[in-house]
Amino acid sequence: MSVLLALDIGLAFLVFAVAAWTVFAPGGFAATVGYVVYGLLLSLVWIRLFAVDVALTEAAIGSGVTGVLLIGAAARLRGAEATAREGLTGLTRLFIAGLCLLVAGALAAVVLLLPDEGPTLAPQSMQSLPETGLGNPVTAVLIAYRSFDTMLEKVVLVLAVVGVWSLAADRFWGGGPGEARAERPEPTLAFFAQVLVPIGILVGVHVFWVGADEPGGAFQGGAILAAMWIIVMMARLTEAPQTSAFWLRAALIAGPAVFLAVGVAGAAVAGGYFAYPPGLAKPLILFIETFMTFTIAVTLAMLVAGPPRREPRR
Amino acid sequence: MTFVLEVFSIAAIGAGVLFFLAGTAGLLRFPDALSRLHALTKADNLGLGLIVLGLLPRAESLLDALRLVAIWALVQLAGATAAQLIGRAVRRKGSAA
């Protein structure tokens, strides 16, 4: 048995073990920590499957941003957890476990029953790659071949923020989420934020920029930028903006709006809805991705910041 | 890669793995949160440092080598900060359970 195969098998066992631990962990906080570790292990699995783009996304969104969201939720629900556990009878739990097993089993069966040469569109996607001017086929799929889907995904993100904001109490409507800026921020976190954030912004922009030709892109870069903003807000060096601020709302819709505008213009200029004129594809894709990265960063940060909790200032 | 560099690389990575093993054992066996934290940070600092050191001769370019060192430095920063924050939280709680 080669070393790599042994490593792969070990990795698979670890993923299973951590998944099981996440399910049976005592309390929401422990389960969340398990889930974050699970996500990081999963991104290693994606790397072993040579899907570096997916690995980056899993680490940044699946493990990172979702982890922060869940930790916030676990902290908020700590008091109510005991009562929530009593509400589930043994039979309900058994039923839920059965359903989960059924779904997991069906998925496993489908994957295992695939023919050895799985159906793939990879050759076609590589064939058309030169027309887009891009070097990374994943980016080409996301922003060129199925750009309409990607645009709609970004609209869903905006709806998620609207959903979070609508949880605000009436008197906080339009105010800022999270804690106010501190007079004297906690020194450890403040130092951490001041050192890390400039580097992190550079890395985030880099990951976005290389996405055209190498693994990376708007989502991964945007998630890193969002994390940097979240850290500065957590350190209370700055506070989240008022949700009524015009610039914030414009930032939240800039990505999908620019995407949609370019897509509609394609119908007039390039002879097809969401088509790019030949030769101009790469600059247009980068133009869209720039706005998308910005919007994703703002959206994810606002999702983590939560509903408005401070009274609006006029 | 010359023989000397190869031996150096394997030795450094092996030593780093040893630190991670010891750190994990400490994390599992030490009685209170502060000593567990102590064990963990040693694995982060020295263990990862040695592994990065061992990987440096294997880097394909100077840029890759710099990236490895940068990753180590960032983990240092994050690890030290997290350890400080957890340590403070433990002390504030009063019990080191």
C-alpha cells in the first residue's frame, strides 16, 4: 500500500469520526467546534481530489464563515438549549436518524454505482476555455458558461441579509448590528487585528485576482476580505455601519446589479442574454468579479454581524 | 537536492511531528486548561516551525519558500492571540477546569 493511499484512508476515517462526534457532541458549542474541524478536514479531502477551488471555498465559507455564524448562534442559544433537548422524544430522534441514514445511503449508492468513466463535461469546458481568455476552468464555468446561475446565487445572498435584518426589534430598525466601537478595545484582539488585517486584505485581493488563471476567485477572496472586516469589528476597533446607510445597501447589491447589467447588455451587443462579446470576455469577467468580490465581502460580514442591535442615529 | 539537505529535511520534519505528538498528548493528558494550552502552543510554534524548516529545501522557488515562512508566521500570530484570549477567559472564570 502506498503512503498516499494510507493517508487517504486515514483521512476518510478521520472525516467520519469527526462527523460522528459533531452529531453526538454535548451541546451546541462543542458541536460547532466539531463542525469547523470537519470542514477543514473536508477541504483536505477536496485537495486530494485535485479540486483546489472547492477546497478553498470549503475552508473559507463552509468552515470559516459558517463556523463563526454557528458559534454566534450557539452562544445566543446556550440558555435555551436544555429545553430544546427535552422537546424531542426518542421516537422523533429515531425518525430523524432514519431519514438522514436514508439520504446518506442513497447518495453513497448513487456515487458508487456511477460508471467507471463518469459522465463529464470537462473536455467541452476545456475546449471553450481559450474563448473566455481565462486559465481556470472553474472560473469559466462560474462566470461564463453558467453565469446566470452564479448571478442568482448572489441574489440569494442579498435575500439572506434581508432575512437577518428583518429579525431586528422595531426600535433598532435602521441601526447598526453588533457592539458599538469600544473606547478602549481589548488589547490582545486589537493588536491581532492591526497586524493581521492589512496582510489579510492583501491575501484576499490576491486570491480574487489569481482566480482568472489559478484556483481562487470572487467567493474565496470575498470570504477572506469579509473575515478581515469581521475581525476588526470583533476587536471593536470599529463598529458595523448603520443598516440604513445608503453606501452599505448599494454595496450589498453592487455585485448582482453589475452582473445583471452586463448580462442584459450582452443581449444587445453580443447577440445573447448573458453572452460576452468575443475578445472582451476576460475584461468583462474581471469587471463583474471585482464588484462580486466586494459584494460578497460586505454580505458575509453583515451576515455574521447579525440583526441591528443599536438604536439608529439620525 | 543534495544528500545533506535531504537528511536535514527529514530530520527537521520528523522533529516537528514529534512536537505535534507531544503537544497532542499534553492536550489530552494535562489536568487543567492553562497547561493544556501550554502544550498546544508548543506544538504550534516549534512543531510547525520545524516542519516548515524541513520543507524549505523542498520548495520549488524562493517565492514558495517565502510563502511557507509567511504561513508559519501567520499561524504564530493566530495561535498566540487565541492562547492569550483563552487564557484570559479561563482566569476570568476563576476556575481552571
